[in-house]
Amino acid sequence: GGNMVHWFIHERAHRFNAAVAQCSLMPKQLRQNGICATRKIPVWIGVGEKDWTPVDGRQRQERMRDLYLAEGHRVEFRVFPKMSHRWPREFNDELWAWMQAA
């Protein structure tokens, strides 16, 4: 899931134009050492307001956002109201528009 998105950005950013990570954790190595991607790509990070995985899900997503921003990536960060650990379909059109503009 989302964890692999972060790893792919770290390892293979040259193969992607943008990335979306929803309700994910960042691998420990990246949290400690940084993203260190070969190029900067736009990243959409989303989390449900009521996400239960992990307990501090929103705070972890905010730390990931801050890591990407510190390394110069463009970041779209969303907290989805009333959502738990799933993707809210009502944001599909907005996500596709963001990806097309990326």
C-alpha cells in the first residue's frame, strides 16, 4: 500500500511523475535518513480524520509531509473528514485533476 509508495519514491522517483500515499506509514529507514529521491516529484498524502492505523495516524502523515517539503517536493496534504482507513471516493475527481496538473 502506501508504505511502498514512499519506498518507490526513494528508490525509483525517476520512473514516476507523481505519487499518492493514503493512510500509510513511512519505512523506518526513510524516517531516519530522509526520502533522498533521485528527483523531486509531486506527492499527495491523505489520511482519514478517524484513521485507526496507527493510533497517531494523522501526526505520522504530517511528519511525512514535512519530510517531503524539507527535501523540495511539492506536497498536497489532505485530512478527509469523517473518514477512517479508506479512500473517500468523493475526492476522485479532485485527485485526477491534481495528477493531470502534476
